[in-house]
Amino acid sequence: MNRRYRKTIIAGNWKMNKTPLEAKTLIEEMKPLLAKCKWCEMVLCVPFTDIQTAVKSARGSKIAIGAQNMHFEKSGAFTGEISADMLKEMGVKYVIIGHSERRQYFNETDIDCNKKVKVAIAAGLRPILCCGETLEEREQDVTLEVVRKQIKIALRDVSPDDIKKVVIAYEPIWAIGTGKTATAEQAGEVCSAIRDCLRELYGARAARAITVQYGGSMNAKNALELLTQPDVDGGLIGGASLKAPDFAAIVEAANQ
Ligand code: 13P
């Protein structure tokens, strides 16, 4: 973390978990535990069907609500899809774009991510753009190339002014939901390479102000060590964001 230049953001990604009633219960449980949070922003990216309840339950707290995906068209004949404007009107502040599960199971490409990032920003949402390598790519020693390519395509034509609204989440695919975390050095190395790439695209000043999160089995135990890396500015948390004490412990680590 480097709080002098950028915000630390701890975001939960609930994935396909929690009904609206369960969402309400979990947020009510989290609220008192998160009340002391001073230095970081907290976000919960909930299923579409939980958004209304989550926004209502989080009212009066510092928790912002995010979505996990959106469509890149403004409106139209896209059965089953949700637009950026719909999310915005519901009170959503953040939207995850290009999560590896979307890429893997729903064939999302870097070009789709690029369209979504631009549409999200235009609607007034902050995209959390995900990138990360597979185990095979890491073993082939092409991690940095893979991540750079993902970032460069997804941010194409995003203006220097708009880049301030983007959060990047580095999520090595082999660490997602596996209980296998990247070491602090591995996370730090890739997050720093991401910042180098942002520097090339937008200059040193802009790059220094962008929040780059780590995601992949981040939990109450390993959060502090990961967050001590200078270029790791927060976390995108799956499993551990479904338990109030665990999520609160990660937020506490980010406040140290
Ligand atoms: P886990 O924390 O469950 O590994 O999930 C990480 C993730 O995919 C967050 O988007």
C-alpha cells in the first residue's frame, strides 16, 4: 500500500452466493465490525438480485455496493443482460469487469472488457478491471506479458482523465478459490509491473494514483503480508468476503 498517493480498496466479490435475505443478514453483521475503518474504501460486489437490498442495508455505513458484471450496450435486445445505467440507478458505485470466471465460463475477451470499461465509466460507475495469468502461463514464464496485454487492450481509448476512475485487480487464476495464495513477492512483482504498464500508457502521475488490488485466496491470515507490498493497494476477496469476521479482519489489516 502507499496511502500517500492512492486509496486502499478492499472489495468483496460474493460471486453467485447469498439470496437477498441472506445478503441483508450478512451486511447487518458486517456493519458494526467495519465501523472503525478509517483508511480504506470498502466495497461489496453482490449478485444483481441482491443489489437493492444491499444498497439499502449498507446505508449509513461506509460500504459501497458493486456489481459483478454488466453488458456493454446501453440498452436493446439482449435477453437476460443488465446495463450500466440500470446499475447506476440502483445505487451501484463499482462494477467488476473481466473476472476470470467470466472469461472462462462466458467467453469474455479483452475486447469485451474494453467496451465494458468505457461504458461503465460513461455511466458513472468505477470499473474494477481484472487481469491475471493461468498456472500454465506462470510456468511458461509469460505472466507479465499476459497481464500487460490484458491491461493494454482493456484500457484502449480510455482517456487520461477517465483512468483515475479505474481500479485494477490482479488475480492469478491458479490462486482463485484454490486456497493457494500468491506469495507477497509474486503479488508485489505483478502489481508493480501493472503500474509500470499504466505509467507507459498514462504517465507517472496518473499511474501512481491508480489502485491496484490483489485477489486470489486473500484471507484474514495472509492479508497483512500481501498489503505490505508497496504496489498492492487492496484486495478483491471471494470466499473470505462471505464471512463477516474474516472480511472485517482483512479491512483491519488494510487499516494498519
Ligand atoms: P477467492 O478469494 O475465493 O480465491 O476468490 C478471489 C476472486 O476471484 C475475487 O474476485
